[in-house]
Amino acid sequence: MTTLFRFVAWGEGLSYIALFINMLLIKPTDLTLYKTLLFPIGMAHGILFIGYVYLAFAIKSSQRWTWKDLFWVELASLLPFGTFVAEKRFVKNAS
């Protein structure tokens, strides 16, 4: 399950960055392309975000996270690049 969490964490982080790129770089130059990309990127990000939150709760005990650790892992999902840092810092390899 930790491998799945790592995959979802990376996907969630990348989709978050893709949303920012779409908003900050594409929207000012090509509004039609921005609107075309917004739904698929936003939907993918939403699904990955929900999966990230769910999987973090699911692997809490196997990773021996305290509630404070879980709080930081969940908070990381709200920050750009946060999921990458949380995945490296908190997720231990499955034994």
C-alpha cells in the first residue's frame, strides 16, 4: 500500500503543479487552451487529492505515524511541492 501512496503522492503533486502552470502561464496567453485543459487537469487533481488523503489515513498505522505526523502529511497536500517532501520524509519502505 505504501507503493500506491508514493505513486498517488507524486501524481497529486504533479497535477497541482500542472494546475498552477495552466493558471499562471497558459491562461494569460491562450484563454481557450486554458479552459480546455482546466477540467481534465482539475478532475485528475481532485481524484488524486482524495486518494492521497484516504491512503494517508490507511497507511498511518503501518508507517507508525503519530497524529502529528499524519497532520503534517495531510497539510503537505495543500502546499505546492508538499507531497514530494512528505513522501520523502515520512514514508518508510514496506518491510
